[in-house]
Amino acid sequence: MNYSEDQRIVLTLDAGGTNFVFSAIQSNREIVEPVCLPSETMELGKSLDTIADGFRRMMDTLDEKPAAISFAFPGPADYPAGIIDNVGNLPAFAGGVPLGPWLKKQFGMPVFINNDGNLFVYGEAIAGLLPRVNRMLEESGCPKRYRILFGVTLGTGFGGGLVCDGQLIIGDNSNAAEIWLMRNKVRPGCLAEDGASIRAVCNSYAMNAGIKPGADPSPKEIEEIALGQAVGDKAAAIEAYRELGEVVGDAIANALTLVDGLVVIGGGLSKGHHLFMPSVLEELNGRISGYEGNSFDRLAQRAFNLEDETQRAEFLAGATKQIAMPGGDETLAYDPLKRIGIGTSVLGTSKAVGIGSYAFALHNMDKQSSA
């Protein structure tokens, strides 16, 4: 699926609890200057007015009518029906609001909604990490290709998404890849998101540095402290990112026992990958025990950090060897190294969400027109 030369225009929105960011995409490229408006989280009327105003501003900058509206909006939701039931960071939508049908009526065009985790991974599968890895494999002479991309976003929350053979897997209840609800390895009675988000890094630093929660620095400052670029408790900063990697790595390992493919990490915290990726890989390539004390590899595959030059080269090379055909002199190439690669966003999280929104709309429109 390649929409890099498609001339249709799609209006997009990245909706969060603080801001609504509007844009327009054509041929997988942003063609307008994005507009950022406050979210208006408490009053539905004001929030709807803001959303309509943002899309109208986008339309006013274009020379032709867009083909569709497609955007990321926090759930819970029935995304195929376009109904939002958010009771978290956008309580104005609690109880069920038919946002998609309402926008379709306002603007007279198809409307598609999904969550940012799904659309982030979709964008990376179409124009980011997935095609880049397959291109590197081709250039290295390796015949192996990947069709599946699983991804997570590390920010205010812990989101996930899954794409297989160009298809975004959203599930029968719009709830596929809800990785945030996995069990937290470090605190087994808690959910993974509490150990795999901005608040996790800040809380861990505060606890280990012996400071009052709420007085802790930002994740970016904690990253700088860990690298010796800012004043603070360096040991506590390093531990905060190590613990983040442990929780994230365990959650991804659980997902990969069901999903055998590449992994992409996005979100604001992904910029600190050099601090947490080692503990992610330690989890993925670690061991797990049985009741009788016997030990097993955590995964059937070996995981490689694609951000590390040495590991990336080993991943691309594989372990190809020649094996003999029984009863003759013929040999066949065989690569016994089952492997997965894990890397950070190629496009940047926001751009990936935009491209994912664009492709999601066009794919569904083409599917509907051919039915």
C-alpha cells in the first residue's frame, strides 16, 4: 500500500487532553501549516465548536475540497461507528458522543477516527520503520522480509498498535493492542502504564532521589541528569530509565509471544532510548522459569536493538548457511536465526500519526468503493 503519489487530500487532527492540532495531508506529506487550538475538555459544545473551527481553518487554506477527515482521538470509543466515550482526559465526551457522524453531517465528507497508538504504528508500517528495515535487508542481500509491525508509544500513557500485511488490526471491539493494561512486572498488582509513562520516570526518580513527588524534574531533565549534562541525582536518574525499560520490555515480550514481527517505539520518552533500551533488550533476550526451576528463553526469537550499529549489522546478516538435500549433492540456503528488531520512530510520532490517519482514510474509502 503506497499513497506517496495519491493526490487526494485528507484533513487530520491529533487530539489530546491539552491541545487539538489540525493539519492536511496529501501524498503522505503535510501541505499546510498546522493549527493548534485548546482542547476544551469539560464542555461538549465548546469542544465540538473547536473541532469544527479547526477543520474549517484547514479547508480555508486549500484550493480544493478534501476527500475525507481522519484523525486520532482518545478512547474508549467505538471507532468504526465514530462514537467517543472518553471519561479520562476529555470528560466532555463521557456517555457516548457520535463525533464521526456529527462531523460527516457538518462537512459532507467521510470521517474516520482511531486512537493515536494505532495510527502511529500504521504510519510507521507504511512509510517508517517497517519499509526501512525491509529496504536494509534487501540492500544487504538478505532474502528475509517483515510483514508485521507492533508498536508502542511512551508518553503521558502507554499506547499500542498492530499492523499485519498492510492491515491495521483494531479488534472486534476497537480494543486491540491495549498494552497499557498488561501487568506491571516491577509492581505485579499494578498496570503496565504506571511503569511505562512520563509519570513512571518522574515517580521513580523522586522515590530513589528521596525528594517529594511533584517536586521532581521533567523526564527530559532526568535524562540530562542521567547523562551527566545536568545537576541532580545521577544514580536515581539512571535507575528511573532502567526501570522504565524493564516494564516496557516485559510488556513487549508478552505481546511478542503472540505477535511475531518488528517493534517500533514512539512518544516523547522514546528520545531517551539510549538509556532504557538496554533493559528492554535484557527482558526480551532474558530467561523465564518453570515451576520445577527449569529455565527457558523468554522469547522464541532473538531480539536486536536496531538503534545500535553493531546489533543492527548482526540482525541484517542473520546466520545463513548451506544445508544438504538428502540423497544428493544439492544444497539449500537456510537461516536458522529467528529474529526480531526493535527500533524507535523513523518518521517522528506526530508525523507517523498523520500519515497513519491519511492512509487509514484512503484505504477504507478504496475498500468501500470496491465492495
